[in-house]
Amino acid sequence: MTRPRRCLTLLKNGQRYIFRYAEGREADLLATFVDLAQDEACEFDWHDAAVLSFQMGRRVEWSRESAVT
């Protein structure tokens, strides 16, 4: 069975960051955020990582709540 795909998008200084990931692979995406935030050549920073992490967490929370009801 295929896991549902999710998508997070960030627009910053004319750059568009699009992150697609399978449900259940959130930890891998968090590791990607860390890698990007640590890369000095990339404009993606720790604030961006925090914002997207928060959005991802809200989606996980919403997904769990909707599964219970």
C-alpha cells in the first residue's frame, strides 16, 4: 500500500522551496531542513526550518485528529 504524499512550500526572496514527502517520513524531511539551514550557500535558514517544521507538525496533528473522529 502506498503512503499518502504530502507537500510543503516556502516562497522566499524569489526562491520557491517545494518539499514532497510520504506520510510517516517526517523525520527524514526534518533532517533535510537541518542540512539546508546549515548550508551557507543556501538562503534557507533556521527560521525557515522552524516555520516548515511547525506547519508539518500541524498537519500531522490534524491528520491524527481526523483519523480518530
